Amino acid sequence: MGQSSEGPAFESGTGFLLARLGSLAARSWNEFLAERGLTQMQYAALTLLADRGPLGQQRLAQLAAVDARNLVAVLDRLAERGLIVRETDADDHRRRNVSLTGTGAALVRELASDAAHSRDQFFGPLSVAQRRQLNALLRQLYQAHAHQPR
């Protein structure tokens, strides 16, 4: 049980490969966002607003799976960059609605294009059919394990 020509034996284990590739993908994604001056939470907020349209801050926090108090600082930074606007709801003055600005919507479109290119680079060694197969298998495993009670 030594080292094969392809590396140490432990590197061929499925769990190791999933964990290591997950780490490499996360590092690549975080670098991608950092190059654009964004955090993962800011990206999530922007893409949720692009997908869903204007949302109340509470609903945005729920969809992003973040504490509403933590979302305020995220939204402050996005507003400072002119990517979102927050307005008081006309029907409920306690509620704040968040929407993308034109600049924010343009950034989300640019991010989608750049992310597709980055994804293609990361998964370049696989054919399109292999990527689909890998994604289907990973979704199957995720669905089987992600929502199990702990």
C-alpha cells in the first residue's frame, strides 16, 4: 500500500476527492468574488434580487439563510456602491424593500457571464456529457443527505 504513479492511495478515495475538490472550488469561487469586490453574502443578495425582483429585507434574509441583523451590513455596502436601493414600504412603514439599481442588474449579468467562464475553466477537463453526469450524481447525493435531521 504505497504510492502509485498517480499519487498516494488516500488521494483516490471518493470522500477525500469530494472534500479536496470542494475546497479547491470554494477557493476559486471566493477569489472570483474578491476580484470583483464582493463577498459570498453580497453575491447571494444580488442574485436573489435579480431572480425574485424587489424583496423585503426580512424575506431576503430568509431566502439567503442569514440572520436579518447580519444582512443590514451587507445591504449597507451594496447601497454604498449604488447596486441596490432600500425604500420604506408604502403600506407598512416598518418594512424596508430592497431592489437592484440599473448598475446592480448590469453587475449581476456580468457576474453570470464571468462565472460561466470561470466554471468552464474549472471543469475544463470534463466533457459536457461528463459535467452533466457529475452534476446529476452530486445532486442525487445532496438530496439524499442534505435534509436529514442531525
